[in-house]
Amino acid sequence: MAKSDTKQRILRTARELFATKGVQQTSLQEIADRLGITKPALYYHFSSREDLIRSIVTPLLDDGEQFIARMEARADVPPLELIEGFFDFHHRHRTDMLMLLTELTTLAELGLIDVVLTWRARLTRLVFGSEPTLEQQARAVLAFGGMQDCTMQFPDAPVDELRTATVTAACAALGLSVGPRT
């Protein structure tokens, strides 16, 4: 089996165990046992638990950073496009987001809470300008945090319906008089 195949199997198994048992309650030995490999073989691919968690989270962080940077690079982003794109990002990564949110200690240890808060501040400035009021900042926290929550709260909802409902609610929270495109 190729090195990358084993690494992907480890990531898949770690996600499953982290989601069911929690990150802190899942040992690397347990992951190795589930895969039928030795713990040293697991360490060949990931030097530590933190390295394994970072490998799961990095694609999510990279995707989020790329999305926000693309929006910031444009002169005039329509708020609806920004909101729909942010929903799509969260929907794509909802499984890993849910796993991470159940482990706030792990999030804090990896510095991910600061990343998410920085993203929200950047999105707020994209919608409201460089110096949003406290009310605008509060609206943005409700809208962007709520969008994230909706992708996890309603995992069985048809994605098109969930997208429409979530984007409409986010627009309302932001005080925007735009609705989702049909």
C-alpha cells in the first residue's frame, strides 16, 4: 500500500473516532489498532496527535483563507455573493467543523479560535466597510456564526433548501434587503 494511501486511511479513521469519541478521548494507539498497524507506523506518517489534527484541519483553514482572500482582492463584492460563498465553504467542511467545535480546548490549543474570529472580522469589513459600528459587528457575528451553525444543525436538510434558508436569514441578520438567487 502506498504511503499516501495509508496516510489517507489514518486521516479517515481519526476523523471517525474523533467524531464519535472526541479528540482528547481518542488515543493514537486506538487509531493504529483500528487500522491494524503499529503505533510506530502511525508515527511515521504523523509525528504527534497535534500533527494529525492539523492535517485534518489544514485543508479547511486553507480553503477558508483562500475564499476570504479572493473576496478581499476584489474591489466590490456583492454581499449576497459573499454570504452564499461563506455558506458553501461551511457546508463543504461541516463534518470537520462539527468535530472541532465539540473540542473547544483543542481549538484553543491549536490557535483556531483566533483564526475564525479574524475571518469574521474580515468578512464584517467586507460587508460594512473598514469601520463597522458595534451594531453592524453584532449583526455580522450573528449572521456568520449562525451560518456555520446551520450547516451543522441541519445535516439532513436538502442542501439547496438549507442554503436558501440560511442565506436569507443571514441577509436579514445583516440588515440587507437582498435574498438568495434562484
